[in-house]
Amino acid sequence: MDITTLRAQTEDLRRLIRRHEYLYYVLDRPEITDAEFDQLYQRLQTLETQYPELITPDSPTQRVGGQPVEGFASVQHKAAMLSLDNAYNADELREFEARIKRALPGERFTYVVEPKVDGLGVALLYERGRLVRGATRGDGRYGEDVTHNLMTVRGIPRRLHGPLAACAALEVRGEVFMWRQAFEKLNRGLEAEGDEPFANPRNAAAGSVRQKDSRVTAGRPLDIFIYGVSYAEPDPFTDHWQTMEQLLDSGFLLDPKDRKNTLERYRRRCADIGEAVVNCLEIEAARDEIGCGCDGVVVKVDAIEQQRRLGSTTHHPRWAIAYKFPARQATSVIRKIDVNVGRTGALTPTALLDPVEIAGATISRATLHNADEIERLDVREGDTVLIERAGDVIPHILRVIQGKRPSQSTPFRFPTRCPVCGAEAFRPEGEVVSRCTNSACLARLKESLLHFGSRRAMDIEHLGGAVVEQLVDRVLVREFADLYRLDVETLATLERLAQKSATNLYNAIQGSKGRGLSRLLFALGIRYVGEHVAAIVARHYGSMERAELASEEELAEIFGIGPRIAQSVALYFRQPENRRQIEQLREVGVSMKEAGVTAEPRPLAGKIFVLTGGLEGFTRDEAKGLIERQGGRVTSTVSKKTDYVVVGKDPGSKYDNAKRLGVPTLDESMFKKLLGR
């Protein structure tokens, strides 16, 4: 092959690798697996090794991928956050030792092995023991300043204790991640609120750290796995094992006495490379028990002095290597593509496969995620496909083996209507998931009923999973209104419900009729309508009749309701089945009005208030509610746009700011008069 063709091949590889680096490090939306990326990278490395004249200064092999995303300040790391060279078997680990022995002949090496956690890499800078900056990996030299968010992660101490607190500067490296169980709980909560769930724990961790509002980050179940120090002034460390012990003792473990129950039990000190290999294989065997995303083991030379003398390339340190777990893959044939309807109405395609064994499990189904993924893979019924199964994810299809495609195959057409109830399947602009718009769809009914009766919705005590299962399976309830048509005698026929329990459940159902409009709107399960949005709509319109007639444009003009929410609410009310369901609830006596809100013109419409100091006649929340029911809104900061500052006893700086900006102030009596009380 001539050098021109080789140069074109290497440049194509570089462009492809850069694209996937950007998708992974910056957008957190990887399109290929780590194993596939490693194959691309190794192919480029092989070409550049064989033909050094092809190497360019900006080749991915000569630098670390990714760039800081826009929206956060860019900061320079104390030392570059490099990638790791990879090994895929025991022989390659032994070759790693052979290389470092050639670099430092005659020396003996001990090692530390530790799990390679799949999260978001961060650098934490401490000065005199105080956390002063936290940054993402970025391009390896410059990252995003996300200090305000990282300070909310419980595993990151704001102040160090012990000897390390005396360091003038200390830059600590780690991976912010989510435990698998915490991730699943987070996704369940997001779905219950009508929000889009995260695709995987790594995306959840990265998305949480990159929030503009640190309060959102604080509410996410983030943890951190510390794996090293990149800079210390002065440097008190002699080996990596001692470094990690000191970091853990300084506060990087919530309970230093309970290390057996953390990832630290997988960090091990090894006397030689043979022991390191054994530990890598043991950790690989336990990968499904680790409880978080883990795609390999990092093997590090223990002695810091040897690390310094071995040095680094522009891409990776020479004193460390990542032993990557082998991919769990096999081929099979797709016999059918099913489209299932989930509890939030999401239409999810699943490939039904010829059964095949992967990593000890028989696989007969694989997720296809959404219509875009089907189009990207160009996957069809009858195709032979390569499947991968990781320990913490559902089996998924990596690629189609085109050479085995049947000659008569045709592209799969994704349904535009719900395959269960026939209602419109709607896909909002900018999203990848199509959803059934009928909240009474039988495929959604059980989970919808549980949500309808949950404490923050209609608050129907005793309406649990076992009861809902029986009500739906016995065709006693087909829609929300059917709950209110049940009598004690019917409920008493359910398993585990005696007469007294049936009476209690009946009373709880009937008692929920008067919860009000905001609770009802939330209970209906409208896409993107959580408690907060439901309350905004209820306060604005006061009745279901008025809300049903609102146009998308009118809804979008309400403060706190963006275009996406407005589109979803308007679409919900346009569906005949949803309007029929609301009418059925009205007929059985469910309240369709919000207490304290009338259809009369609201005198405070469009007015912005700030509250400061203590009020004697009502609490802060009561005052806020009164303002909002009359069309006003309450903010926390005084600005030139503020219409009134309500001043109570012992006002704070907001009162001073109001006087400085010339914003009108109201004492409590004036405020009551304005409210008409």
C-alpha cells in the first residue's frame, strides 16, 4: 500500500477518534462501546508505530481527547490529566513490566491495583487543607470549573484533616460516579416527575456535575472514588499505597473504620506482577458485585520515585496501565422487533433473538433503545447482529453483520401510534423517545394508578402495588374514575383485604376527591408536569375547564412554563381519550378547582414581590401562596424589575437594597390591604 493511501487512512481514523472523544468527554453521549473505541485507537497506534512519518502533533495518540464544554470557566490543572495505556490479557500486563524494567534495569517493582471506575474524572485542588477548586478533566490540561457542584458531593471533604492539611497545595484526582442502586432510584424518581431518565450511571454523574444550579447536584446521589495525587507542595509521599491511606485518613472516606464496605476493598498492594495479574483476574470475576460501573483494573508502580523516573508520554504515564475487562459479546439472529409501552408511555423497541449464551446467561432479548438507534444501526428483522452484555446493563446490539443480511430484508418502520391502545405516539422536538399520549392506556395503567394514588398526588392510603395488580387483572379498574366506582363489598373480595381493610381503602379513595386541581394535574401523569408545574397551572387557571381550553402559546407565556412543557400540556388536553377521562372523573365527583383561585381578574397579575423579615399574620409560605393565587410571583432577589418588597419584623439586606434601588416597600398592614384582606 502506498504512503498516500496510508496517510489518508490514518487521517480518517483520527477524525473518527476525535468525534468519539468529543461525544464521550464533552457531550457525555457515546455512540460506541469502550472496547470499540480501544480498537480504533489501537489501529491508529499500530499504523503510526509501523510508519512514524505519519505521526502528526495533533494526533489523538499524542494528546488527551475532549474539550471543556461551554458555560463553565476554563481552569488549568496543576498537572495534565492523562489517559492510560491498555492491556487486555495477562501477557500484555507482563509486557508492561518488561518495558519498565528496560527503562529502569536491575530494579524491583511492587504494584498497586485498583478498580477502574467508569465516572466523570475530576481534579480537586486544596490549599492549606481547604478545597478551593474542583474541575472536570476537559482536554487533560484545561477543565471546567465546577467547584460549586463538587462541594455538594458527600464523599468530597471541604477541609482535610491530618498531616495533609498542612500542604500549601494538593491536587487530588478521582472519579465522580453513582452506585447502581442509587442510579436506578434516581431514574425512578425522574420518571415519576415526568422527566427524562438518564441512559446510564456515567451520564447521570456527568450530567449532575455539570448542572448550572448546584442545588440540583446536591440532590443527586453522587460519590467519588479517589485514585491519586497529581501535585503536592511540599510532597510528603513515598509510594502510592501510602498516598491513598493518607487521603482516606484525611476525609475522603465517609467512615474510615468501614473500608470493607467501599470500593477500597478492591484496592490491593502486590509484591510482583504475578500477584497483580491474579488480583486483576479476581476483580474481573467480581465485577458484577462491585455495585457501580467498572470496566477494568488499573495497575500502578507503587514507588513514587520510580514513577517520576519512568515519566510519561504526551498520552499516558509509563508507570501505569489499565487492564480492560473483555467485552461480553456473541452473535445471534433477530427474529422480531417488538415495540413495548412503558409506564411513562415510552415506546421502546426490543429485539427478540435466537437464544445465545453470553457470560453464563442465556440472552433472547436485547434493547434497541429508540427509533434513532434502529436507524443508526440499520437493524432489521432477520439480521445477524453482534450483542454485548455488561454486568450492569441490559444486553444491547453493537452492530449488524451486513454480509449475513437476508436478500429480501426491508427497513423497520417505527410505529406512529401506540401498539396497545392506538393513540397517537408523540415525539417532542429534540427528544429521541416517542410516547403514547393516552394516560389510560392499559400498558401504562398499573403504574399510572400507583402514581395517581401516591402521597404527593391524590394521596390514597392503602392503594398499594398488590391491590392495583388485582384491580387491573380482574378488570375492576380500567381508568382512574373506576376507582371511585368501587364499593366496600367489591374491595373485600380482593386477596388480603378483610372487611375493615376494604372499608379503610374505600374511605381513602372517596376522601381523595377533594384534593384540588394541582394534585389532580400531577396525578394524571402529564409529561413534564411534576408537582411544581402542576401548582403553577392550577394557580393560573383555577379550574380544569379553563386549563383544558388553554392553547400552547398561552401556556408558554406563563412564568415557569417553558415551550416544552406547554407543548406537552396542550397535546395532553387535545387527546379525546384524555378529555373523556377527565370528564369521567368530574362525573364521579372529583374536584376540578384549586382552592382560593377564582376566574375573576387577579389584581396582582404580573407583579413581582420579594419578602423580607417576619410577618405576624401568616407564614412566609402562606404569604407567597396568597400572592401567587392573585397572579403575582415571589422571587428571592431585589432588582429594578421588582414591584414590591414586603417588609416584616427585623428585615435583612433586601430592605436596604429596595431603598437603594427605589423599589416600593409595603409593611404588613399595607400588604394585607393590597391583598384585600
